[in-house]
Amino acid sequence: MYLPLYVQPGDVAQAEILIANFGAQAGIEAAERAEASRNIGNHIHYCRWRQIERLIIMLTARTTLGTVH
């Protein structure tokens, strides 16, 4: 699985808030926020929420993703 990721510190904080508030459904919540942003034509927030969704996957994974050095 390859998850390209570029986030800002605020995105990490937002991911943590979603995980705390929605638990296992946090990724779905981020995806819904991305769709809502896309539906109103806000491509910047759409991309941001998609990145947060990927970050949530990485933070909640029970295994190591990528190469371990």
C-alpha cells in the first residue's frame, strides 16, 4: 500500500481530533468532509481532507506501513 502524504502540523491535530471524536469512523468522516468540499467547488479543502483521511489510516494502522530503517 502506497499512501503519498504531505501534511501540515494542523492537519495532524485535526486527524487526532477526528480519531478522538469518531473512533473507527474517523476516516469516513474525513472522506465525507472531502466530498462536501468538492461538491461546493472547494478543491483546496477537498485535497486537504483527503490527505487527513490518508493520515488517519496511517495513524490507526495496526502494522507498519512502508519501509522500516
